[in-house]
Amino acid sequence: MRFAAIADVHGNRPALEAVLADIAMLGIAEVVNLGDHVSGPLEAARTADLLMARGFPSIRGDQDRILVELWQAGGSARSDFRQLARKHFDWMASMPSTLMYKGRVFLCHGSPRDDAAFWLDHIADDGCPRPSGIDAIEAEAEGIDAEIILCAHTHIPRVVRLRDGRLVVNPGSVGLPGYDGKAPVPYVVEVGTPHACYAILEHAGADWSATIRYVPYDTSAMAALARSKGMLSWASAIATGWVQREGREADASVTP
């Protein structure tokens, strides 16, 4: 059994196209998608169209949930929302928040019980992300009967082996390698490379292996698009993997 896991595309279609081409080049036929497909100042509709055409087993991320809630409430001025049509909202609304894949792999976005939770990492009091302790990770995984648990949301790739042998994997972000946020304290997440990121999971022999794979692509168009909409932190993260800390953002309504 061999498959790829993607997450947190955030409307970055060129990054998604590069990852899908890399997956195809490696001969991997199966892909699962952990959510946050389109939110942000980039190409929401074009990204949704591509993902809808591929039909991957997919779950709804916290930002997908928020977009659906805005649609159900009657609308929004957000730039991503304005790009989307009813078919896109129907597609996101149809997704479950968690999913068991082939009876062996559990898919969630933040954590098994909270789509907006930091799980394998946490934000420390100084605003820096740090790896979570094994006790806290295992407490959240209690009762999940799966060999692999896949999570996302933080955009930080991470592989953790639980003491009972289960493997928890965050595949990182396809489309956004850095961002800033305000809660629980002001913080910045930076992966340090602009490459698109995903994971390959393979069961060979008696155990699973997990590979985090980084894929280069031309980031210039998406960085320029983010910059044109006043999203300077997104622009710098997409271009460099690091977050620009100066300047005012005009469309800062989306936190991954």
C-alpha cells in the first residue's frame, strides 16, 4: 500500500500542479487531501476546479468550514469567497471533517477532535512553534483505531511514532510555507523553504514508512498575486519560506 497525502493548498494552484506532477512521476496512483483547499488571496476557484476534477478522498479543513459557514450565512467580502461559485461551496460542504481511508488510515485536519487545533506542534508563550510532547499527542490520539493518523493545519511537516506503534504524520503545506497568527499569542510559522510540501506513506513488510517530499516550482506569480492584495506575509512566505514582519496587510482575514 502506497499513497500520497496533501494538505493546506490554500488556493496555490501552481504549487498543487507541481506536487501532482511529482506524485505522477513517482508512479503513485492514490492521493488523500487533508483540507484547507482554497482559502486565501490566491486562485481559489481555479484550485477548487482542479481538486474537484481529481476527486481525491478529502476532508474539510477549518478554513473550508468557515467559507461554507459564510456562504450559508449569506456572503462575505473576502477575496477567496468572491471567487467561488455555488458548486465550490457545495463541494466543500459535502466533505466530512474526518475520514477513515481503507480501514487503516485516519484523516483529520487539526486533530481528531478539533479542526483548528495545533497537535504535533504548539505555540509557546514567546510566539514560537515547538514540538508537542508525546503525552499530549497520545492523549488526543486515544480511541483512534488506525495504523496511520494524518493531520494538517500547522503547515509544519512532522512524523511522530506513538508508543503503541501508530504513526502520526503531518505532510506540511502544498501552498503556504509560512504565515502569522494572533492566538493564543502573536506568532509566526516559517518552514524556511518556498518548496511545495507533501508526504508519501508506504506499507512494506510489517511497518509503515513516511517520507516528506519538497517540490520546487515557480513561486513568482503567486507571490506577486498575494502582494497585489496586500498580503505581504503570504507573499514573502511563498517566495522565500520566511515571513515578512513589516507592512500592513489589506486582506488579512485568513489565518491558516
